[in-house]
Amino acid sequence: MKTNMTHKILVLISKEAIKRGYTTTLTYEFAEWWLEIWREDKGTKLIKRTSRISDIEDWLK
């Protein structure tokens, strides 16, 4: 398991999502990190290296 900048960013996003009442799962597979965020009323959002910050901000509102 390799920790890199993507991992650090996803950990920060995960912490913020948890503060807002979301549940998160951080996964490392196929040499890539991704974060799954979900909440009953919002559904699921998959965030990975190619995700745009603005899309994440909009979804967390």
C-alpha cells in the first residue's frame, strides 16, 4: 500500500464528510486510492484521483 498526495487529500475529504454526517470508505486497489462517501438521503459518491473539487463541494452541500 502506497501513501501519496491523493491519499492525503482523500483522508481530508473523508474527515470533512464525516463531520457533515456522511459515512466514508477509503480503498486502495489496483495501485489507486478512491473514496466512497454516502448518506441515506444523498446516495453514494465515488471520489478518485480524477475527480474535480467543485463536484465534491457541490455534492456535499
